[in-house]
Amino acid sequence: MGNGAKLRKYRHSDPVSRERVTIEGVCGLLREAAAQFPNRENVAFVCIGTDCSTGDSFGPWVGTMLAEAGFPHVIGTLAHPCDSDRYEALTAAIPRERTIVAVDASLGKKDETPSYIIARGPLYPAQAVGKRLQPIGDYSIAGIVAPSSVKPYWAIQHASLYEVMGMARAVADRIIEAWQES
């Protein structure tokens, strides 16, 4: 069985319901999470990606903005990315009692309006580029930064930095708002 067949099989066995939404849908998920877990001290934001790839910098941009806003438990920033080389060590250090909000870039159908895939459950980091990292998150947000392609590394590398930064700012702002309201 080739990598593509393995990934398709893996995705189909995913028990988590995922929904493609605009930023308003992300806002709803975050308000729900903040209402259920209002103390930011008990929440870790795992912002996956690297600063070495335009599209894959979505997570670290969100993490940087949250850290700058004073969120206490942010893993993955532009200065200290949670990339595939550091992922296992960084995520293993998260205390089990913390609620995790996972943020990562994704490939998918690209529309004019920025869209996201949200779930009340984990995301599967690096899946679009064929890597198998442990799923993470009690809540998850994946920003669709580029269209799916037979060359996923190329697609994510060539995402628009302007769009990625705008999407990251929108998500970070909604996270900040959600935990200010709770």
C-alpha cells in the first residue's frame, strides 16, 4: 500500500467530526472552549509549523501573536517553532490536565474567502505532506493556506504570506477576544 492509500485509510478512520468554516465558525468554537475552560492558565495553545515555509508559518504566527498578548502557555512561535523535528519533545512536556487548542496550516480547496477546518478533537499535524505525527488537541483549528496539490511541499511553500498573516491575525484576535469575554 502506497503512502497515499495509507493516508486515505487513516483519514477515513478519523472519529472526529470536522467542519469547514469561515472565521465566524472559528469564533464559535473558541467561545465554546473559553466558556468551558475560562482560566487561560489551564489552556495550552500548540501552534504547529515552521518559520522556514510561508504557508506552514500560519501556526507560529498565531503563537507569536498569542505570546505577545500575554498568553502563558504557547508552544510554537516564529522564534521557537513547534516543527516536525521538535514536535514530540515539546508536546510531551505539556501537563496532562491542560486543555489543548491546536493550530496548524492545512491544504485544501482554496476559496476567495479564507477558510478553516475546526474540530472538537485533535488535528493530525503534517498529514498533508505525508508525515505521521501524533494527533493533538481537545480543540483544533487548521487554516487552509493553499490548494491541495500533487506537490504538497511546493503548495505550502508558495502560499501567500499576506494571506497567511491575515488568517493568523484573525485567529489570534478571536482567541484573545474569546478568553477576554470568559
